[in-house]
Amino acid sequence: MASTQETGHATGTKDKDYNLIWFTEQCLSNALRLEEYIQDAERDGDNELADFFRRAQAESRK
């Protein structure tokens, strides 16, 4: 990939737009995945780990 040329021609979006969309999708996907981890930790009775995952999930939702 050439660093001096915009790569948006392949996707039809500017790199900045693509990057923002990708980042948002990854954050939301991570928040959903962490919900499963929270439930697993709670099922195992590990409240400390569940709280850790809740804090991580809150960061992904920002």
C-alpha cells in the first residue's frame, strides 16, 4: 500500500471515514463480546473479574 496515495479508491471512502467506521464497529463488537465474559465471570462467582470486564465494556461504549 502506497503511503503517499490515498487508499480510499478501493472502498469508495476516504481513509479517515473508513477508519472511524471500522473503529466504531470494533468498539461495539467488543462491548457485545465483553457482555459474554461478564456473564461467564458472574456464573463462576468471580465478581472481581466481572467488574473488570464491566469497566472495559464501559470504555468500549464511549
